Amino acid sequence: MSDSQGDADLIHDWNRGLEEFQPAKPILLDDETLRDGLQNPSVRTPSLDEKKKLVRMMDGLGIHTVNVGLPGAGDIHYRDCLELSRMMRDEGLSIRPNVACRTLVSDVEPVRRIMDETQEPVLANCFIGSSPIRQYTEGWTLDVILGHIEKSLTWARDHEVPFALVTEDTTRSKPEDIARLYRVAIELGAERIVVCDTCGHATPEGTKRLIGFVRNVVKETGRDVGVDWHGHRDRGLGVANCLAAIEAGAEQVHGAALGIGERAGNAAMDLILVNLKLLGWISQDLTRLGEYCDTAAEILGITIPPNYPVFGHDAFLTGTGVHAAAVIKALKKGDAWLADRVYSGVPAGDFGLEQRIGVGPMSGRSNVLYCLERLGLPTDDPALVEKILEHAKASPRLLDDDDLRALATS
């Protein structure tokens, strides 16, 4: 079967209903790797040059905006935000910068200075907690929160700094509080509203209800204001909630490379892209997405788990006899499309990768023959095949290529 024939005859896709959802507008993506992601306790802070390298990769993947940091946090943070913004301008990148700010004039003022230096707009994502539990802990009232919002956002408006209101812990906040905060921000000129699942509390159904509520609040103002979803994955629902938010009408979703971030992390930007591609909601080339993941892992000093979806070492590797046999039969038909899907819900080729077969404790003869052929080793010696198979059955792991070569020559 060729790609042009499609998959309808061989794959019945229960993900697609009779009235299949399609986003009304292009989906926007905001990469939080260099801001929220760096709050992950186990990552190292990359150098400025490393940050630049990763931003260039984001641009190549079609990511629209990147949060470059919190410029009000100190001189080094300000410098990096400035230099990354300058690089995007000088290199003519499509990706645009935004920054994080507390709802304090002292945090918004550095954004104005960056804009003066670069002569380019930089969106200030001004954040403050909104949930009752946060209010109680901090000793805040809603009027105190509104006071911070009004003072900082009025300054931003008067100094022509574009801004968004980011309500932390929105998913545990009261509807009446959310509505009041957003209406004030929109009245002051907010370009975007960022709905946050700061503690990873939401389920997909809860996400849909909340985004629907927020969209109605925005609609009632009569203003053209974007709605963003920023989610964490404490319950393992980060990517699922991003998809639910889009279905409910969010125009932009946030994520970080490999799901890094505070505690269990943010929604994984790479897996958001994978799922949007598989759903047909985006069309850009993602064959270099693995390079983005590898680079992020390298500069952040982390290891990608072997079983990490799509980009882990084992994601497209099978040593199981029945599974490998199906892939090999597809390859013998000369059908790469079939081989890439017969035992995989994610076509590896769409992401610059390939299906791989190994030999291990659960393998059969087809695994051995395939690997011998791949390595250019003899496949017509039954005794060699049996020896390798016997060795594999007794091994606690898959044999690597060096193991197979040594057995073939011993």
C-alpha cells in the first residue's frame, strides 16, 4: 500500500468521529523550556549560546513564541532575555519572544527597556495567583490581587508594553473571581488571557469546561483577546489537557521540551507537536523534532528515559518475536508505509525516525534473520541462527550489534 492510497482500509480510526473536530484557527504554540522549564529541580541552566541554539530549533519546528525568561529577576536574566530577543530580530526568525513578569511595575519596566534596545515588541506575561487556597495562604483578598493587576497593567498600557494576564492555579479558582480578574485585564488592554493548571489538577473534561467559561467571559467583553492554556502534568494529563483545551477553543497552548518543569513538569512540547501532527491539526515538517529533544536533553543535563514516547531509545524498537515478525513481513512486501504502522500507533518516519528490530529473550528466528541480514552477516547457516537464538533466550537484555557480530564470528 502506498502513502497515496491512505489508511482507511487498513486502520479504522476511532479517534475520528462522524463530525471530526478541526480547529477554527491555526493553533499557536508557546515554548516554556527556557523559563518555566528551568524551574525543574534536576536540570542545569544552559548558557546563552545553548539557549540560542534551542530557540533556532524551535523556530525551525514552527513554534510561534518562546518565553525567554523573567527579566526582572536580576542582571543575568535581563541580559539573556535581551540577547535572545535581539537574536530573533537580527536573524529574521519567525518565532517571537515573550517574558514572564510578576504583576509588579518593577518586573514590567525591564520589558520596556528590552523593547527600547531591540525596537521590537515583547509580550509581558504578567502572573499572579487566583485560587482561594493561594489567597488564604498569602493572606490576600481579591481586592489586593486586583490592585496588583491594575497598577502593573496600567503601567504596561501607558508605556506601550503589550501584555497578557496569567492567572496561576486557574483550575482551582472560583468562576466569579476568574471573570472579575479577566474583565479588568481586558479593559486595561490585555492581548491574551493565560489559563493555568499550575498544580496539574485538571482533567480533560475540567479543562474543556474552564476554557469554555473563559471564552464566554472574553466574548462578553466584545474584545479580540486570545485565550491560552498552560498546563502541568502532575497527574500525567499534560498533553491530553492541551488537546482538550484546543477542542474547547484555546488558540494557543504552552509546553516545554521533554515535559520539564517544576515538580512533575509541564506538558511536553515535543509530544504536543506529535499529537497535533497525527490529528491533522498542523502540517509542518517535524522530522527534526528528535534533534530538538536531544539538544534540550544535552544542554539541560538530563537523560531521555528509554521508554519516552517517540523520542526514547526504545520507542520504535521491538525484540518480541510476534511483533517483529509482523514488521518484517510488511518490509518483505516492499511496503515501508505498512511496516511503519503495523505495530506502531506513531509512524516513525513522520518524525525522522524508523522502526527497529532487535534480538532478545522474547525473540524468534525472524528477529535473528532480520538482524543478521541488516548487519551483512550470513543468514543461511541454521546452526548460527540457533546459537544466537539460544544466547538471546538466556540473556537478560536485547543483544546489541557487537554481541551479534561476536557470536557470528566465534
